[in-house]
Amino acid sequence: MIAQIGFSILLTSVMAYAWTEYRRAPVIAILSMLVAAAGLYFVWLPAHATTLAALVGIGCGVDLIIYIWVIISLILLLNLHLKLRSQAELITILMREAAVANARTGKPSK
């Protein structure tokens, strides 16, 4: 029961944070709220997670939740990697343009 309350507080905090960030990234906020709501559901009804796991051929509900968590984490990691790579390329282009602009005007770079 203590774990359920602790997890519920954490998942409710995730939902509240997602709600406050809705204007910035509506898709991410909605997905975060849905995942947190599913988490709350399975925290309070763990037998349903076991039933769902049995339907998809996984032995235990906790295993199913962990597998889903790993998949979501890998997707987020790939997304962050692609965004960082894109930003690095953009910085390279901007620095190249700044260098060319400085070379044309004769200003020394700082």
C-alpha cells in the first residue's frame, strides 16, 4: 500500500507537469498524461497488468510494464540523439556563415 501511494504521487506529479507544459508541446503532454494515467491504473489494479501480460504472451504484469518502459526509454533516447545531432549541424552552419561574413567585412573574430 505504501508503494502504491508513493507511485501514485509520482505519477500524479507527472500528469500535473505535463498539464503545465501543454502549451509548449501538446503532443508530448497528452502522451505523458496518457502514460501516467495508465501507470496509475496498473498501480492500483496490478491484476489487470498480469491479465494483459498473459494475453500478449508475457508471464508477469511487472515484466510487461518493464518491457514497455524500456521501449519508451529507447524511443526517447533516439529522439534526443536526433535533436542534438540536428542542433550540432545547425550550429556548424551558423558558425560557417559567421566566419564567411567576418571574412568579407574584415572584422577579426573574437
